[in-house]
Amino acid sequence: MARKLKAVVIGAGMAGILAAIRLKELGHDVTVLEKADRVGGTWRENRYAGLHCDVPAHAYTYSFAPNPDWSRHLSPGPEIQLYFEKVADDHGVTALTRFGQEVSEARWDDAANQWKIETKAGLKLDADILIAATGVLHHPKMPDIEGLDSFAGTAFHSARWQDGIDLAGKRIGIIGNGSTGVQIVSALAGVAAKTVHFQRSPQWIMPVENEFYSDEQRAAFRADPKLVDAIRYAPEYEANVRRFSEAINDMDSEAIHQIEWVVANHLETSVADPVLREKLRPNYRAACKRLIFSWDYYEKVQQPTVDVVTDGIERIEPAGVRDRAGNLHELDVLILATGFHADRFVRPINMIGRGGAALNDVWAKRPSAYLAVAVPDFPNMFLLNGPTGPVGNFSLIDIAEKQWGYISQLIARIADGEIASAAASHAAMADYDERRIAAAKKTIFASGCSSWYLDAEGVPASWPWSYDAFTQAMTTPKLDDFDLAA
Ligand code: NAP
């Protein structure tokens, strides 16, 4: 390495921790800027009852930091948060993170080949390399429902969980049934005196096992790391990932038809009451909205203290939620599991690239990045889990590691002095977007439903090709696709 680079990583979540570890290993000077007071990203922000990761625990783990201690197949959120805190501590990332530093602006200085970064707290930093690891779903979407402010009980968004709130014996309403709402209802059914699930659109539910690992199994994992590898790299798991990617990327594939059969059968065989079964039956295709994996939702919604309301919400009143059939559901607590603004990414940071290009303008129509990692006119700014990446039901850790493998090769050329900067070329970006948008229209996400996958024009905003195509694309950067400055 000819040059020790100054690198700034925005965000100390899963992807930011990864980038910081790798940059530090390479000997660069790394600062992580984190707006909150702890690492963890989405796992720090989301602390709702029932939070689990629906990607198998041993696959939702950094390849270089296996964890023999996961308690079950799908790990609970608090365990994942502890895992990230531990990895960040063990690898010295916590020590180089500046907490309470929300980046307000990053401006490219072409003469210096550097980013000039400012935080809201007034910190100013220069960086040769800027890594945007700001996550995908981190701006809560509040529902626009009349009377929300008038509710006399406690109301909060699922990602703004009220720590310490005692929900036992309360009457609780949950609005929304994406992955979040379903997990919350499963956790509260039977704990709350009454659980009312307000469903604007039903969801298809994929059954999944969630067995606990025994103390003996965990001891064996600790004694022999190959046992953990055998789970993480199991051919069945990899085959499932490929099969799932085939299913979501081709709405006519046999793989998606199989999924449709499984979820329909799950509904048919799990929900006894025909009236409830029809309430829970979506009128769109499986996996059009992000598929939900649950081992107990159908069991839990059939409990006598749970109501599923599908009449629509007329308004919120001080005492509770009035549905469109005129019924008032009296509640003590209202949980808004209403999702996120999925198009923000690194925004609202004021990102100004080469020639004064403002990212907000570049992304005015839709956020996009060449191969999900680089943006024309934004040299040496690389995104992890940026727009158009494979944010389907895969391990985003695996995705981020592959993206890092790609980005790190460009950084190595900069450190070697071969180039001073690299930004995706406009031609490569335009070609990528054209091909991506054409392919996106064949994905299951475009089969006729609303979801956070769709951009403002109704085009699925995620990686539309196979998992293998993604792996291949991340192997080696094509330098011809970049504007390189010497
Ligand atoms: P989401 O999938 O966007 O779901 C939001 C829900 O709120 C939908 O059911 C939506 O109904 C409903 N909603 C929104 N506004 C409403 C309104 N005004 N009135 C009534 N209902 C309203 O959000 P999410 O459940 O938080 O999940 C977001 C993503 O986070 C997931 O898709 C997944 O990628 C990720 N996630 C992952 C896990 C995991 O285990 N790995 C867990 C949780 C979340 P409509 O469908 O009718 O719009």
C-alpha cells in the first residue's frame, strides 16, 4: 500500500461495522460517524416485542465472526444487537466510532480528491474514501390516519418502541401486518388482555421452523467451529437461497408457483374458522409483498383474545380505533407497525458531488446506484446495501460482504496510487438502470400489489437478477465502467 487513506464510514450498523473492520485491517485511518449512542443500526433501532431475524442465525452472521451461541434457528433481536456490539468491541470499531455525530453534509472537493464532511454537532472531517452504510429501512413511516394525535392511550411506531412498557393485561392495537406487525402480534397474543390486529392488506405467511439450540449443541459449536460452518454453508441452505432468488426474479417460474402452493396450503390447513381464513387470504401473489416467515402467527391469531380487523380504519379516537364498519375498538396502547420510507438511503444528508451535483437531485426520480454500490459524480463514495441491491429475503450480511469485496478492490487501487478517484460512469449507470428496470418488471414484486419494494413509478427498486448473478457482479470491478481520475 503506497498510501494510508483517510476513510469515513457513515453508520455503525451491520454494514458500517464490516467496512470499519476491513479498512482498519488494511491499515487505513478510519472514523465511523454514528448518530446514535450505540452501534447496531436496525437492531438498535428496532426493539419491538417479538423481534426476530427471519434469516437463519448462522447465516445472518459475519463470515469472519461465527457465533456458536445463537439460542435458536431464527435469532431474537436483542441477541443480534449484542452480537454486533461484541464484534464491534472485539475488532476495535467501537473505539473508533464517534457517537452522537449525525452527518449533515458531505461535499466532494475535486482539487483535493477528498470529501469534506460535517456533522450536526459541528465536527468537520476530511476523507479520501466515504462509505455510506446508512441502512435501508430507518425512517419510520407514520400513517396518515385522522385523529391519531387524539388517542388518549400510548401510541408509538414499532421502530420507536417504548422501552420498559408493560403490555401484560393491556388492550393493544397493532396497525400493519408486514414482517414487523406479524411478529408483534405473535408476541403479544395471550400476553395482552386483548390484541387487535388491523390489517389493510392480508399477507401470505411462509411456515418456518424455529427450533432452539440446546446447551449441548452450543457447547459442540464452541468446541468445533466446523459444525457452525456446516450449518452456514449447508448445500441445502445455499440451494434454498438460489431457489428463492429464482422465484422472486421470475414471476412465471416454477419456483414461485411452489411457494404459492406452500403458503396457500399453510393458510388452508392452519386456520380452522372459514371466516377468519378468508380475512387472512391475500388477493395478490405470494412474495409480491416481502414474504413473511412465521412459525406461530396463524396459531396466535386464532387465540380468543386476538381480533383481526379488516374493515379498514375510519379514524382514531381518544378511546381507540373506529373501523369503517362503525365499531370502536377500545385500546390502551396503539402500535404503528406501518413501515418505513424505503427510498431515503443516505439522505437527508446533503451529499454534493463533483461539479456541485446534489444527490437529492440525482435521486429525484428514484434512488439508484451502479450495481448498488457507486453513483456517477460521487467519486470515492461507496454504498453498502444501497439502492437497487438484493434486499429480498437474503442475508444482508452476506450481501454487504460481497459488496465490500468489490468496493475494496477500487479502494486498493486508490491506496496504491494507481488512481486518485473512481466514480461510476454515466454510461455504465444508464445501461445498468435500463437493464435493471426491464428485468425488475418480470419480478414477483411487479405482479400487482403495493409494497415498499416499488419506487414512485411502481417499478421494483431491488436487484432483479439471480443471487449468482449478484455474486458474479461483485467479483471484480470493470474499470471501464468508472470515471477514473489519476
Ligand atoms: P411494511 O412491510 O412496509 O408493512 C407496513 C404495514 O403497515 C403494511 O401492512 C401496510 O399495509 C400497513 N400500513 C401502512 N400504512 C397504513 C395505514 N395508513 N393504515 C393501515 N395500514 C397501514 O413494514 P414492516 O412490517 O416494518 O417491514 C418492513 C421490512 O422490514 C420488511 O419487509 C422486511 O424487509 C424488514 N423486516 C425484516 C424482519 C426480519 O425478520 N428479517 C423483521 C421485520 C421487518 P399495506 O400492505 O396495505 O400497505
